[in-house]
Amino acid sequence: MPENLIARLHGELSRATHIDPHSHIEPRAAAATGLADILGYHYFTELAHSAGVPRERIEGEGVAADARLDAVVAGLERFSNTVQHSWLLRIARDLYGFEDQTVTPDNWRTLDASIRQRSGEPGWADSVLEKSHIEAVFLTNDFDDPLEGFDTSRYVPCLRVDELVFHTGKPGVIDRLAATAGIDVGSAGQLTEALGRVAARFRDRGAKAAAISLPPGFRPQDVDQAAFAGSVEAVLREGLAADASHREIVSQGIFWHVARCCREQQLPFDLMIGVRRGVYPGGVFQGQDLLDGRLSLADYAELFNAFPDVIFPVSVLSHPLNHELVSFAWIFPNVLPFGHWWYANTPAVIERDLEQRLEAVPRTKLLGYYSDMYKLEFGYPKFAMYREVLARVLAKRFVVERGWSEEAAVDLGLDLLVRNPQRVFYGESD
């Protein structure tokens, strides 16, 4: 593969400015204020723990902040081979002027000081976004988030509904829903009305999508309304003590109604499918969940058929599910492959999944990438990684193998990176 060809394609793709359609950014504190905000990202803490650093040294109660950093930094060399380690070095060198070969127990305080200095500079967050070529960042907002105190054109609200769907009986959830919707919630009818009000409020505040992370055992279906009403009554009365069958029906009914709300408000409904929570209880925070491939997107066919006018950007975690997603996107107009999520977010996996998508799915349906970041700095290395993989796939599969011109290959890449996300989430035409 001609490296200069890949470099030329990468250079052209790197000139584009784009949106980041899924993140966990807190818009009022978007950028890192110290090295702890960088190395506190779950990728680093879970890899350090996996490589042998004791959990109690990473997040144990009463451990001083510097001691926590000492523990994670001491583990970095053990996973210096990983792409996550390369993200750290890209951030350190390109954003903060760090000149050493790697971060060590002897030099991390120098990097920390640079981060603290830069974070205090006026406009630092905007400069990070500019260097990352990101013009807007989609958030992950709780249903009762006031959505105030930030620029919603720069930091775009996204209604996250996991808590409503799966934790309705948890103490305080219904009270919060009632408060934010402005109505009593004592019946199934009031519950669905409250959901509609929440979705409308988000749309009015500039939201561009709703989203949910779905476990492998979930089966979306339109439940019988009488059964839903009875189960809602049981959950409202008994909370988490309600029978599992009632809680399942409530989850299915609320999920289905959220899809209706998306249709009414013309919001895409992002589905992130296949995470099994709490597989490793001994893991660090956010390092306890894993993918589970024991499911089929066939379980979602009823949903996709029932809401042909709702766009479903779908993220999956395993290559077999990616193949199935490609097949669904092949025939369902409203199913779109969406990014490269979590455990699928490494170059080797991205390349394989991306090749499969590009070979079989209409180019107008491919939503290239999102960062899933918690601090703005991570948009820089993550999107750089994706552009490199995208350039390599375009060079190999389209320029070399199919004889496409370089201009045509770049144009295809810009569909994934720029145009399709703009059209799907903003309704903008080319």
C-alpha cells in the first residue's frame, strides 16, 4: 500500500470540520483542568487495574489525588502497546507541548502543570475543539437536566433515557419526572404524557437526538396497553420490589413510547446495543461492563418496522453484530451504522468493521465516528485515529482495488465524517 497515497487522503480528510454526535462532556467544565482529568478516563484506570495496579490504589477511599496519579502513571508502561496509550501521548505532545518520550513517575508533574496552566487560559476549550476540527459536541443529558448555563449550539443536548426505561422504580425517578414535566405521575397515561413533555422540552432547547444503551437481554416490543397500565401501577406502588415481569413490561412500554416521542419530535433515536453491566464487580469505576454477543438485531425488527419514519443510528460492540447491522442497514432505510463504540474503538476493529460497511451500505447512511469522550482533549486523538483508519481503507479498497480517483475517495470519506451526521442530526442537505 503506497504510504504517500494514504498520507494524501488523510491530509484532505484532516482539513474538514465536523460534529461529534456522541459524548459525555459536562459543558460547564468541558476541558481537563489537570492530569487527573486525563488519566481518570476509564480506559486508563481499567487498563492500569488489568495490568496489575491494585484497585484500592486507583480509587480507594481516602487515597490522595497525587497518590492516585502515581498509581496510574506507574502502570502506563505495562500498557504502552495499546492505542489508548497513544491517545495520551498525542494529547500531551500536541495539545500541551510535552516533549518527553512517555509519561513517567518522574515527569508527570511537569505535564500536570502544563495542563493546569493551559486550562486557565481564556478560550482554551474552544481552542481544543478547533485543533480537533470539531464544531459542535453532542452531550448525554439526564431527562431532568435543566439544559441551562451553556451554549446549546456548541454543546448540543441529547436526551438519554436509560434511567427512565430501566430504573423507573428506583426511588426518586418518578418524582423527578413529575417535577420536570410539571404534572403528577400516578398512572400509565400520566407517565406517557410526562415523557412527551420531556421530549418536547429537549427539542425546544435544541436537542438533536435521544439515546439509550441497551443490554443484550432486552426485547423491544409494543406491549398491551392494559398490561402496561397494570404494571405501571405495580411499579409506582412497589418500586424495585415489584415483580420482575411488571418491571420488564414497564421498560418495554416506556421504550416504545420514547420511540413515539422521537417520531413526534422528529428526533433520531440512537441505540447502543449489547452491553452487559456488572460482569466484573471487582473492576474499577466504569471498568466492570463488557460486550455480550449473545443477541440478534432480529429482536429489533419489530421496532424498525413499526417506526419507519424514525431514524435509528445503531452502535454495536462485536464484529458478528456489525455484520448483522450491515445487513439491516442494507434493507431498512431507517437503520444507520453509527460510529465505533467502546470495545470496538481500536484501529484494527474499526478497519474491519468499516470495510464491511463501506462495501455494502449506501454511502449516504454511514455515520462515521463519535468520540464518546468525557473531556474535550480526547476528541483530538480519537478523531485523528479514525481519520487515519478511514484514509487507509479508502486508499486500499477504493483507489487501489477499484481505481477510484483520490478526489472521489476523499468525497466518500467526507460523507461519513461530515455530511451524513449533519444531514441526519440537523436535517441539512448537501
